[in-house]
Amino acid sequence: MKVRDVAAALSAELVGNGDLEAVRLVHPSEAGAIGDLAVALSAEARGALSRSAAIAAVVAKPALDPADSMQAVIVVDNGRTAFAELTELFKRDPATTTGIHPSAILAGDADVAAGANVGPLTVVGARSSVGAGTTILSQVTIGADVAIGRDCLIYPGVRIADGVRIGDRVTIHNNASIGSDGFGFVPARLRDGSIGTGGLPKKIHSLGTVIIEDEVEIGAGTTIDRATFDATRIGRGVKIDNLVQIGHNVIIGEASIVCGMVGIAGSTRIGDRVLIGGGAGLADHLTVGNDAVIAAGAGVGSHVPGGTMVSGMPALKHERWVEFITFLGRHKALNAKIEKLQARLDALESNSKQSTGSGA
């Protein structure tokens, strides 16, 4: 790809020779091969440009003065957005079978559209459909009555249970599980101490499904449970990291981001454009409003209003949690001062008693 083509794709300013070939993206310190395009969008990376072997670079404004050796510089306005667009330009799609691999097993009434690809040892169940342009890699299991839209990419080892609905341009990474039963049981003894089943916990079966809307990406090892009656729903454009657990009946609104190892308990509703940091846990039957931010590791046990940032365990408004942690940090010194004051008071009291006694 020509450097000028990269600049055009980014709607960015080009300074220098646009005829250079850009083959791969690298950090400035790792450049060395012909065709290396150094990405210097951070202060640290920009500092490395003067020592870089690269002859072309992408920089963010106002960094217009890279090393003299640069023959071409692409100048972008928004470094973070440009980085996403750059990686899209240079991404490498996984190797795949063209058409349907001979070892794939398709039910007789499965509908795999022309232009779809099904990899080795993949199973497509009865009455299921796969849209045009969708690629399903090896050893994927797709149950009965599943609908998968157009231009999806499903990586090896994914398990999609019966009745799941998946929209267009969805990516599901290795070993994700979509549509397993929700975790619902009547315990032997209930919270109020009364008898539940009186014996072993009794399963509440999941009779619903999972609906995944367009443009969703689901990370490796993530599990999304089916609903009890209706549907667990993942909204358009949601991005879910690896090893996330999404319980039954959960609804996640459009364009939300869920980072790794998050756990969302059943029947919680999450709004649009919500950000959930890694390792956070959300209790059941909560509501998280639009544009809320839940910090990494937060333990959320109550509703989160829209536009609010919460953090900590238990999760509080971020400003309150910072205040709380600051107080804890000062607690030892404060306690030492109190002990000193107490010692002085004890000494004064002792002296007063002695004075009173000698006067008598």
C-alpha cells in the first residue's frame, strides 16, 4: 500500500514522498525492514523517532518534526481514532476454507448461503441458516434453529446453542459459548431462612434465547447465557472482551464496551455507550444508565445512574471512593496523632490528681 493511500484513508495530511510502500505497522524502535511504517502517536514513541530506522511515520498533531531521515510523514488529528483505522487497514484475516470443507457436517435442511465458508469439522444443525460472506472456522458447533447473518467471522471452538439469533458483521472469538443455560436454582434453604426445596438445589430451566445484534464483537472464552423466557440481548456495536460472563436475561445497550473478566449477573440492564472496566462484578436485577462508567474491579451492588462513574468495593461514585481511599491512607498518621493527644491528656489528668493529693 502506498503511503499516500494510507494518508487518504485516514483523511490525514501527508508531508514528503507518498510513493513509498507501506507493508507493516511497527513501533519506531522496531523498524528496520523495507516497508516499515512507524506509528508514533504517543510521546514515548515520538521520542524514539530520532533513533528509528523507519523512513516513514504516522504522527499526531502537533508533532510535525520527526527525525530528518523521515522521507514521509502522515499527520493525524486524533491519534486514538487513527490507530484504530490504521490497524483496520493492515489487519490480516485468518486463513480459511473457501466454500464448505468436506469434513463439515451440515444438517440436510440447514441453509448455508452462497459465498459463506464453513471450516473443517464444523457442525451446522437442523433448520439453521448462515448468511452470505460469513466465515465459520474449524470445529465450531452450531445448534438447531440458529440464524447467523451476513459477513460474520466465527473462530474455532465456538459453541452456539439452539435458537440463537446473530446479526450481520458479528465477530466471535475462540471458544466462546453463546446460549448455554442460565444459572438459576432454587436452593435447599432460602435467604430468609425458610425451606426452599428441602433437598438438593432445583434447576430453573432457561427456555428463552440469545439475540446478538449487528457489529458486535465477542472475545475468547466469553459466555452468554440464554434467557429464562424471552432473550438475553447484546445491542448493536457492543464490544466484549475475553472471559466475560453474561448471565440470563441481561440486556446490554448499543455501543457499550465490556472489558475482560467482567461478571454480569442475571436480569441486569445496561444502557447505551456504557464502559465496564476489567474484573468488575455487577449484581443481578440492576439498571446501569446510558454513558455510565464502571471502573476496573468495581463491585456494583446498586443501580448506577446514567453519566455516572463508579469505582471500588462496594462501588460508590468515583469522587466519593477517592475521598474514602484518601481518608484510609491518612488514617494511620491520624491515629498516631490521636494517641499522642490521648497520652498528653492522660499525663495532664495524672498530674492533676497528684497535685490534688499532695495539696490535701
